[in-house]
Amino acid sequence: MIEHVLSKKNMRIAYQQVLRNKGSAGVDGMRVHELYAYASTHRENVCANILQGHYLPQAILGVSIPKGNGKTRLLGIPTVVDRWLQQSVAQVIMPLFETEFKAHSYGFRPNKNAHQCVQQSQSYIHEGYQHIVDIDLKNFFDEVDHGILLSLLYRKVQCTATLRLIRKWLRAPILIDGVLTKRRKGVPQGSPLSPLLSNIMLHELDKHMEQEGLRYVRYADDFSIYCRRNHEARKTGNAIFLFLKNKLRLPINREKSGIRKPVHFEILGYRFTPVFEKGAKGKYQLIVSDKGWKRLKENLKSLTRKTAPQSLKVRVSKLKEVQRGWLNYYRMANVHDKIREVDGWIRNRLRYCIWHDWKKRERRRKNLIRLGVPYKQAAGWSRTRKGGWAVAQSPILTTTITLARLAKRGYESMLGYYLKTFPEKNRKVFLLFNEPPYT
């Protein structure tokens, strides 16, 4: 197997994938675009060291990133060279395990995605399985037992050199705030191998749940089980807790785990709300979770901060990227009403940025006149003592910096993109041209 891992074709494909993934530099400071020159010069030497068992991976760079609940998550960033080699190994061993992975495992797999996971969850709920065992694994990527994981790998990967290489990556120390720390458990979240290794570990959980005849969905370490009755859910939850504790040695976050009804349940950023229509008893539609809305507004707020030194064109371009990515992910949810509100808020933020960029009184007066404001009115507003946010929402800017004028500068409303991209969502009460022309 190691010869296949180190073949020129496989390593070339791995290099292209690492290049597409981009990512930050590791502890050695090497950037992704520098990998080609390094690989061209040192590939033969690296392969020889791996075959002889002398290759030693460099330390992992530990970086803390904020989570939605105010806490942080530790990411482990291997060096670019190690990411290249890990991708080479992942490409070879993934097909061996992919054929055995279960249908209701949706995370980091070809032709599987989060939308399928959410739709399957909704399907179970509509079938009457409305007592949901919601289990949260506590710091899963930091708690994976290396011994159990390597034994699971050995069932399919019986190549000593490949297993030795994977073990070295698992044991590589992590550099956190300048201090090297030994690692005796956990899979570094941020490496090309970590998604596959997490699926290999939790495949044992999938097999156990299928043997018990349970209805479940799993996306990486997020999983939930669906039962008809509350006592069944409690019995199932206790059994799964013992399996995770005794067989896989994975701890559970008791505070975040429990039995949920659909209205109190969240899955991958989606929530469920009842459908109040005749003949729709027991049916639920998808809505965006509070965290999803909060994350969107935080991103939009940072892009439209008036003190950020950016031109309007750059702001609008970045806004489009964030808005389209968010809408494409939450396209299954009912978001019409709220994105209309968000659109109005964004436009006022852009007007605030424009007003702030004009800065001096004379410039503000001339620009208002160019936009069609009478001379006296423009002179008066240019000297106003009102704050910028108040001016942005006042008629003087909403009737001059209109939606049509913003559109000429590249702006596109979220609702406009939503209805254009997903025409099946177009309801007559949510037509874009029903908006007042000045907003």
C-alpha cells in the first residue's frame, strides 16, 4: 500500500487538493504556494525516509477559533508538507472504508452532505418518531483513543509502513502559545486525515445502532436518534451512553444531551417549527436556528463596519460572497420575512459607510446635490449634528442612495438572489418589487 501512497500520480492529485484547500502555514511557516518548489526538490528524499521508517512529522500548530457559544475550539494545523502526505494517505485508504460506511452517515463523504442529513431527520419526524435522543460528544476530536482507532485501521490497512506513518501523525506534539505539548489521544481537527479517522471511529457506533434497529442520522460527531415514545428514547439514550463509554471510550456532554421534542431540537443549524395548516398535523417545516442568524449578522456587521478602509465595490463583493454562501446552505428553510429585514438593515449600513466616507461638509453637500437634493437642503444636511446611523436611516439618504443606485454599484439584495436562484420559493406575498422604491 505504501508504494501506492507514494506513487507520483497519487501525490500529484494530493498536491492539487492541498492547493485547492489553501489553509494557513504550519510551525515551519511554509505557505501552500511554496509546496510545489519543495516537492519538486525533496520528493524523492521524503519518500525514501518514509519507506525506511525515518520520516518524522513536524509539530502541529494549535490555533483557537471562536465557537458560536462564546467558547473556543482548538484547531491543529499540520505543516503544508504533512498535509500533502496526509492527503496522499487519505486518498488510498478512503475507498477501503467507504464501501462499509452506513447510509445515514453524511459527514465528509462523497455524494453526501448536510442537507441530506437534515432532510432525513425531518422525514423521521414526519413519520411519527418525535422523541429525539440528542447526544453531544464532549470534545470528540480531542478525546479519540489512539489504541482503539489504530486497531480499527488495522482491520483494513495491514501495511506496516502506512500504519506507522499514521501513528506518528497522531502522536505529533502540538504547539500552543509557544509551548510544545505531548499528545496521547485525540485527532488534530484541521488535518486532511481527521474527517476520515473520525468516520472510521464512529462507524462502530453506526453499526451498533443499526444492529439495534434504531433510526438515526450522523454528520461527523453530531448524531441523533429518533423514537416513537419517551420511554423508548430514555432506554435508547442510556444504552448508547454505555456503548460510547465502555466500547469507544468517548465522553458525553451531559449538559447538552437529552430527550428533545422537534420544536426544541436543532440539527446542523436548522430548527423545526409546526406547520399550522389543515391536514398538516404532526408536520414540521425547517427554519434557521438562532445561532445561524447571529452568525450571519456578525459577518455582515464586520463587512459593513464604517471604519474598515474599503471601497464600496470591495464591500459589495464581499457581501455577495457571504450572503450567497449563507443562503445556499439555508435554502431549505423558510427565511423570506427575516431576510427582507436583514436586507433593509444592510442597505442602511452601506449608506452609513458612504456618509462616513464623504467625511467633510463640503464633500457631503456636493454629493447630495449630485444626487438631486436641492441646494439649501443639501447645505443643511451637510452640517447636521445627527449621528451617521441616524442620517443613514433618514429620508435624505434613503431617497437618494436608492436600491437602484446601489444595484448599479453591484449590490444585490439577499431576497432578490434567493427568489432568482430558488424560484420554487417564490410566493406572491414575497415579491421583490413590492418593496418601497427608496429602500
